[in-house]
Amino acid sequence: MALVLLDAGKPLDIFDVVEVKGGVARVRTAFLFELGEELTVQLDGKSLEARVRAHVGTGPDKITELELIAGS
């Protein structure tokens, strides 16, 4: 499953996808996004909006949860 951040329309491969289930993507990333921050992502070629809903764990085990919203 490919999930990338779209920055000014350009794909940035910054996510290591752990799971996508029930409209939520659980990913590992070196970036610390703010809770509630809205991102444009591409999941398997489809553009979506995503909202950062949580950070779970610490250090290298930290998982970021992204709520996936119908795309643009």
C-alpha cells in the first residue's frame, strides 16, 4: 500500500505504512505533525485529505494516526 504526502502537488515518500483500516492510516514518519493538522496525501494513486488525529508511543515505536477524508 503506497501512501505519500503531496507538497505543492509533488509526492514525498515520508511514510512507512503500518496499517490502513476504517478510514485511518497508521504510519511511521520522521516528521512530527501537529494534532489536527490537515495534509494532502495520495493513497494508491488517489488524492485524499488527511487530518492528524494522534501520536501513539515514543521514539522509534511512535505511530502517527491519520484520519483519511474524501479527496480533492
